[in-house]
Amino acid sequence: MSYDRASVRAVLDRVKAEGRGSLNPAECRALCTAYGIAIPREAIAASARDAARMAAELGFPVVMKVVSPEILHKTDAGGVVVGVKSAAEAEAAYATIVRNANAYKPGVRLEGVQIQQMLSGGCEVLVGALTDPSFGKVVAFGLGGILVEVLKDVTFRLAPASETDALAMLDGIAAAEILRGVRGGAAVDRAALARIIVAVSNLAADFPEITELDLNPVFARADGATAADVRVLVDFASPKERYRPSQEEILRAMNRIMRPDAVAVIGASPEDGKIGNSVMKNLINGGYAGAIYPIHPKVPEVLGRRAYKSVKEVPGKIDVAVFAIPAPLVAGALKECGEKQIPGAVLIPSGFAETGNVELQEQIVAIARAYNVRLMGPNIYGFYYTHKNLCATFCTPYDLKGTAALSSQSGGVGMAIIGFSRSAKMGVSAIVGLGNKSDIDEDDLLTFFEQDPNTQVIAMHVEDLKDGRSFAEVARRVSAKKPVIVLKAGRTALGARAAQSHTAALAGNDRIYDDVLRQSGVVRAMSLGDMLEFARCLPLIPTPKGENVLIITGAGGSGVLLSDACVDNGLGLMAMPADLDAAFRKFIPPFGAAGNPVDITGGEPPTTYQNTIRLGLADERIHALILGYWHTIITPPMVFAKLAAEAVEEARARGIHKPIVASLVGDVEVEQACEYLFDRGIPAYAYTTEKPVAVLGAKYRWARAAGLL
Amino acid sequence: MSYDRASVRAVLDRVKAEGRGSLNPAECRALCTAYGIAIPREAIAASARDAARMAAELGFPVVMKVVSPEILHKTDAGGVVVGVKSAAEAEAAYATIVRNANAYKPGVRLEGVQIQQMLSGGCEVLVGALTDPSFGKVVAFGLGGILVEVLKDVTFRLAPASETDALAMLDGIAAAEILRGVRGGAAVDRAALARIIVAVSNLAADFPEITELDLNPVFARADGATAADVRVLVDFASPKERYRPSQEEILRAMNRIMRPDAVAVIGASPEDGKIGNSVMKNLINGGYAGAIYPIHPKVPEVLGRRAYKSVKEVPGKIDVAVFAIPAPLVAGALKECGEKQIPGAVLIPSGFAETGNVELQEQIVAIARAYNVRLMGPNIYGFYYTHKNLCATFCTPYDLKGTAALSSQSGGVGMAIIGFSRSAKMGVSAIVGLGNKSDIDEDDLLTFFEQDPNTQVIAMHVEDLKDGRSFAEVARRVSAKKPVIVLKAGRTALGARAAQSHTAALAGNDRIYDDVLRQSGVVRAMSLGDMLEFARCLPLIPTPKGENVLIITGAGGSGVLLSDACVDNGLGLMAMPADLDAAFRKFIPPFGAAGNPVDITGGEPPTTYQNTIRLGLADERIHALILGYWHTIITPPMVFAKLAAEAVEEARARGIHKPIVASLVGDVEVEQACEYLFDRGIPAYAYTTEKPVAVLGAKYRWARAAGLL
């Protein structure tokens, strides 16, 4: 589709020159025409005979409306006739309209009578574009009327949207089935609707001054779609440009900051209990092997390391400076970092925007920009990078190396990450506090983690995305390689209110967040617990090769609950081929149920679990396994755990890597069995059927979005 | 409203006599008239003048239709004219219809022309009744058209429904707002709609033979509601009567079974590893103080207790017999129990309906009925009643006394209950396996737990309700006194399929379950984890006295997530009165946020937590507290736990009992702090913001349903 941008530019220039904030109907039509959006055909008749001819050409029925600069309210003036069905009626309507207009205002100046194709039938939908404070231009689609108004059944995508996006939007509303034709109604022309969505999204994206654009209703028929009413709002104020270094620049700085060879601690203190002391201890005791430079105005050394009065006195290169000094002192020290060409400053201190001191924060950002120093924080706990044994934080140290990278905007959530990680023995590559996000934010981290060989999954707690568009672009690229999990806090009206009082961040419409995050391949966690479990498990679970999930369960009751959980998590239970069904039946008692779930029944010996799990792993048509274990004396928890782990190990040795998760019901011994399985890379949970399925579901969501399924 | 049952009976008798399965339009109208349901007014005209007069009386516009036994397809015969707007048009239409009919079939026998009020405008809704396999007659309400068809936006209640039920149904659909008037449309006449719902529900309930009843559409206007189209299906086969002892009979038996003074173990065995041996050990080692009678055909004693060949040989009274013998031997032993007048048999053995052996199960049920023995099971783990130190089961013993009673249909879920209870130190009153539910089911248990002084909350895992109606009736009564939590397995299409292969139970439409359970005051748990947490926490949380929930948090980030969770769980954050806001502000730093959440900010000393929690407990306008703790060096986890518990203890001493839950984020020490708080009756969770709010939400749901709020 080629769009006539020049025409639109001309229209908008005129609107700007006239100082208007919206377009008139003719201008709206011009925009539609320029972008190939079908609108009702129309013509202006100067006589009754004209009217009859034009109406016949347009096709009946038509609507006829008076055109006069002196008549604003056409209906009041008797200047509108709808449902004109024939040439004779058109002639009569012309006469009526002219007569009424003259009666309404004697001697009125008439420019003619507009003849417009009258639309009806098909399905009324809405296509629009709006400017989101975080994501910028987004395109919207929904069914018209009450479905949009009452049920808020609308879906969004970043603009411009691709044809694939547009087609997905047609399926993205709750009432999607209507578009496919119900009650004997014809299916709508999906290609035509998608073209309009794409065109609207391009129109909005091409012209930043278009802040809102509404096609409502669009009549979607079996053979096309026409926008019956169009509204366009504009704002010519130039939007604030956001600081955005190139991906290469980001990477150059982030690699030095996150994996530094030399760290300065500004405000390093020999005094117990001081933040600058905790940071030093964590660095040293954490086993960081790089250079550590304490910076202190007076003392000659801190914890046995030579101290310097300023970073400028340090002889060698410094990659990152951790700030442990009060807010008012930050600006001065930051300038020195700039002069020393340190690429990153980790600003632990609070007392900036979060306490209302926006000015101070803007001041340090200006310094950072001037010297090209990237800022982490302020108002953060610092960060961890385990593969360098780096605990650049005043919190408790954490050193279990793994492949999960986590970040949080809030310090409290950061502490939850550390506690959970330690308790669940979750290996991490990095934990990062983002706090006020005066500079470094989620997209900088994503850019770093994307190429960090030690990171396989990225989980982020987010209260607001200062530049959602940039995040979405980077996330779309990164999530194609590594799962990106996002817990968006403030997603509900109440939560958003709390978010505003907390970080003064403008929380966007959650539906926009939801749709755009999905469009970007992000796996959204709906709770803190889910975010942590997904981060823990996704690196453990191999990527599935297909959609066929099989449940093998000793407890029929668990099988039912596991099936429920599959539906909740968008997983499809494999329809069992007859031969496979027969193969499973060989291993289970006659009153067990094959099919899916495979119910091996309680009271079975270890061999039954073993045989069925092995078969589940071996058969190529099965792509993922969910195990339901039931604690019995015949097959105690640890016996089950060992045989399951062994079967998986054997399969791995033969090159079979299938996602496998387990739910264990039984007495407390199942907890130890779960731990045993987790230690061997099999997510296993006690007393719950929903958690293992949720983590498998998250892996599937990611794999689908990444195009791996 | 008085209903004319005699007229309906007469109509149905005629339909029955004629062997029909549905009612004709006149019969449908007769039913509506008898139950006061407005239908379009109509009359039969014998002449054009008649037609004009009648139409004027009915009110224009009208529809006119030929009436002739010889014309089935009226429209084909040109026998229908719609939109007749005046007396003149009515006369003309009469002539047209008669002319067309004669042209269609010369010499046709005409009985006249029907003149019917033509309905339009307002809101099209659906009111219906259907027969659910589990719940029997239920009444349905939804908006008409695509909202019902595509979005399944329908709500159900047991029939007959009260006016309160009916009004709640109007708010129970997603599109409820439409009924209140949107886009300038008028609100519908809610009383009139509710009257129709109540009438339909009564009609269905009064006449068992009415299996389906559809009023679709009903035109709901600002000044009334009229059913435009009515359809009634009937089935005169008499439904199978279900065995239903009176509540007194149930109670008499259940009290002896659940709190027995003497237990016989049929199949008691001296041999390690045998089920009959495990049961004996659990009874003895569990500390059961009543009489224990081992029944064994040969051995003289089991585990030091004198054994008897049959229950009939036992000298004393026996309250319950636990069966630990193979299925084929059950019938014989059960007869002896009957002869001994033992009121209950706990049937551990499997090999009945669950393995396809329906006949054997029916046989034992027949014996039980004949001798008035109530059966628990078969195919169960048995049951626990801790306040009698009774472990009548072959599973691991459990003895932590408490007030939560739990039941499960599946043995696996039963084991999860035991494991979770032990791990979480959940005190229970009883754990009961229901298995095949050949006789005793959830409503028998509810009837027992209702009056059991040791039980304060009842949690049930349910795969099917064999008699959902009876369950709903009992649950409605019991839930007004004690929370009833239900985990309904097989709630999704996939889950229901698994349920069928598992218990051959017919899983009902989940929306019906959802609505009827809510109507019955049941708190529905959507996952096994939730069911267990609700059972654990609901007895700990005092009943709230109002809807004002306040969040006090040290971590702003937790505050946002806790607010999100409040919305998810239907909790409303209190709008802070100015004086209360000022009172909180006195305790928190100037950059903290008062309002709700009260963000005391991190880094605050214990006194800040203490002061704000005390104020939250003391102020009568606050009805429930959610605490968000953030692990810091200044206020370590145990310090927080102790001060919070102390504040609650002080309040309790002053007679203040407010629900209070806590979310703790921090390093692993928060786990110990959570345990400390739990031990003191304060639900507290680590690394999650959603769990504490979910349990508080469950308590609120119950309190609202029980009419306590």
C-alpha cells in the first residue's frame, strides 16, 4: 500500500496555519483517501436532476444533506433526508431540502445538496489511534456500540502495526467470533479490515501531530469495509525528545558497568552500619576479583584497601562508581566521575524525585549527560552480577550463580527477589535495582542481558515504563532469543493510584500495556509470586517442540485439577493416537484411564511411573509432560523423585530435551522430593497442581511469541 | 404474586394426553398469563372494521397475521403485515391478508386475522429456565443477541429464585451497565424484569415436567417488560427420587460416625504393611480413647486388642466400622454391620464404580439402605477427627487440633491436605475422604460440621455434586454461620473431561456452578493452593465489620502490588478522611505518602511501624489492615513480627478484633517472621503480595454472602 503523505501534509499544514485542533469532515475524508481508507461515496448536486443522476451512480439508498456555510445544524433546518431509494425520491428530496432551507433562513446561501452513499448491514466496528503517554502512537480495534462502551472490548498495538498485527487484533477481542459470522451472518472481509487498521496506524505514526484518530463506526461487510464517520484531533506542539543513545553506545557502557574490572565506592566507610561500609564489605566478602577503590575525603584506607580522596586521584581506569553519600553531595562527586570518564554511576542515595526533589534529580541527570555518564538509580539498593562475584549493594550478599537476571523498580521487591532466590536456591546472573530510573531503565538492561552469555531469562518488576515504545522495540528483539518476564505493578485502578503516589509515574491503560507487552513477546506475570517462579523455572525447562502436552498422574484427582490448570494457562492436552493409547494401557491397571490424562491410578509400584514417564519422554509426538505424583507406601516420594529424575537424565543422554514439570501431593516428605527434582532441573511443587502448569504455560507463551512453535 | 397453577396444570395435562414434548404458542401464552408474565396483547379480527378497532385498542403499531389451520407458512402466503400504524392501514392490511390467503389457496378456511401489539425499543434480554443434571431447575438471565451467543454473558440461579436473587442477576452479567441506560438510553424497569425472572423460576420449579423454558427476546423498557417469544419444552417421565434422609436423621448418624465412642476395624490385621494393620496402628497410636474392636476371622488379638470374628460378636455398641477388606467381601460384612445396628461404615476398599464395577456398588448401597447404615466411600483413605484423636485411616496420622474441616473426593487431594496441614501447622478438626460418594456426600458433612463445635471453617474438594440442589440448600444455611470453601475440579472443558474418565461424574456447566455456589454463600477457591490457604487462614481472621481496607507499607513497591491485589480480590481501599490522614502523617517522614496505602517508606525504625499499626487498629473507621513489611537493618524481620503481633495482642485485649494480614519482602529471615506471625493468628507471607490479600478477600466474600457486612 502506498500512502499519499504529501496530501496529508498539505491538509495538516492548513489546519496548523489556521490554529485549529481538529479536522473538518472534508479534511478527514482527504486523509482517508490519501491512506486508501474507503469512505462513503458522495457528490454535490446543484439541481434536482443532478441529484437523481448522482444518486443512481452512487447506488441507492443514499442520504441527502444540505450544504451551506450558513446552516450549521442541518437536521434542525430540515436539511437531511435519509433512506432515499430511487431517482424520483432523490428529485423530490432535493426540492424538499431547498424549500426547507429557505424556510429556515430566507435567502440562505446554498452550495448544493450532498448525496452520500448510505451504509448499513455488516458489522459495525471501531478503528482508531491514540497517543499513549508511555507507548506513543497506538492503534485500537474493537466492535462498535455497547461492546466497546460497556465491555471495553478493545485491543491495541503499537503504531505502525503490521498486517500480521492487524489480523491478530481481529482475533484479540472477546467478541472475535462475530467477525467470523454468527447467526447465519456472513464473515467480514478480514483483509479489508486489516488494511484499514494498518492504514490508520501508519497515518498516526507518520504524522506525530495527529494525537487522536477515530473511525467509528466502520461498516465491515463480506466484501469490504467502509469508514462511515471519521474524527481527527491534532496537536502541533513538538513532543519532548527523549535521550536515547544508540544500542552500541548503550552496550559499551552497560558492559563496563555490569561487568566491571574496577569499582570505586564513593563514600566508602570504615564505620560499621554505614551504607558505604556495607557496600565495601559486600564487594570484598563477595569475592569480587577486580580492583576496588574506596573514595573517602579523610581516611587513608577502608577495610584494608587504600582509599582516595576523589576518583580523580585513582591511578587506574574505573568502570563503575557506587555512590554511598547523601543526596546533596552527589552532584559534585558525579562531576568528578565525569572528568575521570567513568561510564557508570550507581546512585544508592535517596532524596531525589521520590521525595519530591525533582530539581536535584534533573541537575544530576544534566551533569551525567554532559559527561556521558550513565546513571543507575537514584534511590536503589545497587546491583549484583554473580558471575563476577559482584555485590555492588548495601543489602545482604548473594552469590548463587545461575542464568536468571532480575530487576526491580522498588527496593522492597528487590529484597523479595533476594530472599526468594536464596530460599528457592535460584541461581541468578544479576539482580538490579532501578529505583527512580533517572537514566538507565529496562531497555538498557535488556540490551545488556541480550548479549550477556550468563543470562538466559530476564524478569523485571516494572511500575512505569518511561519510554514504553523503546522498551517494546528492544523487548521484541530480545524476547526472540531469551524469555523476558514482566510484572507490571499498578495494573489496576487502585494499584495505579498507589504507583502515582509512589514514583509520580503516569500509569498507562493496562489493556494497552497488556497488548503491547504481548506484541513484544513479553511473558507477563500477574503476581510477584509468578514472576519469581517463572524466573526460577524458565531456564530449567527446555523449549517445547510442539503443542502436545500429556499429563501422567497417579492421582486421578490431580489429573482433573492439572487439566483445569492447562486450560487456564492456554495449554492444549494432546489428543491421544490409538497406538500410543494402547502403549500406555499396557503399563497401567485395567481400571486406570488412558487417554489424556494417563491415570495410572494410586497404589502402583515405581515401575508403572517409570514405564509411563519413559514412554512419555520417548514418543516424539508428545512435546511436554506434566506429572501428577500421589504419595503412597508402594512408591514413596523420594523413590518417585529418583526414578523421574533418572528417566529424564536417560532421555537427556539420548538427546531428548522435553519440558517436564511435576505436582506432588502427599505428606511432608514430598517437599524433599520436590527439592530433589528441582536440583535436577525439573520444576516440581508440593500441594499445588496450578504452579507447575503455570510455569510450563509461561514457557509455552514465550516459545510461541518467539516463533519457536 | 399469586400464580394460577390450575391453569398451567390443565394445559400440561392436555399436552401430556396428546403425547407432545413441547407447547404450542397459545399454550405458551396461557402459561405466561397464568404467571403474570406480560406478553404482546393480541386479538382475532373477523372483519376489516374489527381489525381497525382492535388495533386501535391494542395501540399502534401492530402486526397482523392470517389465522388458518390450512396455512402453516404465513409469510409465504402473504399472510403477515408488520408495522401497521393506523386504523386505515389496519383495514387495508386485513383486506390484503384475506386476498393473499385466497390467492395462495383458493377456498381456504380462514379463522380470522390476528392483531398483535408490535414490540420494539428498550433492551432485548433473555429469561429462561433449564434442568441441570446436578442442580435441577435453574433460571437464566442474559442480554439477548450476540452477547448471549458469543460472549456467553448469562447468569444462573436455583429456581425458584427470590426477588433479591433476581435483582442480583440483573447485576450479575458483564454487560449489566446497559440495563442502567447507556448512550442516553433509558434505564430498564428493573422491578418488572425481576418479576419475570421470579415468575419463570417459579413456573419451572412448580412443574417438574417443564424441562426448558425460553423467553427470548424479552423487551425491557423503562416502563415494563414484555416477552415477545416464548418456548416451552416438557418431559413427563418422572425423575428418579434421590435418597434423602431428614437433617435430623443425618445428624444422628453423622455425629456417631464422626465422633464415635466405639470403632470396629473390619479386616484389622496384625501384619505390617496391610491396610487393616495401618488403620489399627493409627487408631491406637493416634491416642483414640474410645473402644477399638479389631474384626478378624481367625486371630485372637490385633496389636494387643481382643479381636472378634464378626461385629455381631462384639459385646458393646459400635458407632462406626472401618472396612479394610477386599471389595468382594464388603457386602457380607456390611450386612452384619446392619444387623449390629452400626450407623456408619467407612469403606476404604476400592474396586467399585471407579473401576467400572457399578453393580457391586449398587449392591452395597442397597444393603446399606435396607439396614439404615450410612456409607462413607468406597475408595477412600478414611477420615480424621482430631478432637477425638481419631485417625480412622490407613494414611499417615495427623493430630494437630484446630478448627478447619476439610474433605476431598480424591485420595490424592486428601494426601495434599495432610501434607500441607502438617507443613503449614494448620490445625484441623477433621479430614474426610469421600471417594465414590455412594452415600455420604458433601451435604451430609456440611450438616455435621454446621453443629460441630470444633469446626469453624469447612473446605471441600469437589469433582461433582451428585445432588447439587441439596448441597446448595445446606450450604446456604451453613455458610451463614461458618465459611464454606469449595474447590470445584473439572471446571474447564478439559478438566471436566478428565473428571468424567475419573469418576464417571457428569460435570455441569461451570457458570451454573459458579453462580449457584455464590448464591449459596460458598467461597469458591480456584486452585488447590487457594483452598488450602483459605482453610488455614479464614479461622484466624476475625470477621470484618465493614469494607474499609487500609494498607500500611514500608515498601512503596509492595503498596502498589498490594493495591493491585485488592482490586483482583474485590476489596475496596478506604478513602482516607482528612483527620485520619493527618494522624498518619504525624508518624511518617514528610516524603512518605499518606492516603491509602500509607507509605511509611523504607528505612524507618520500629516505632513508625508500631505507631501506624496501632493507629490502624484503633481507628474504628478502618475495618481491615494489610501490612507490607520491607526488610531493613533498622527494623529487622523478627523485630517487625514481634511489634506487629504485640500491637494486635494489645488491641485484642481491648476487644478490638480486626482482620490483619501481612506481606513480608526481604531476605530469608522473613520466613521465620511469617511463621511467628502465623503462630499468633496473623496470616503473613514471604515474597508474595497476592497471597495475604487473597485470604483477606476470601474472608470478605464469605462475610458479605453471610450478610455480616
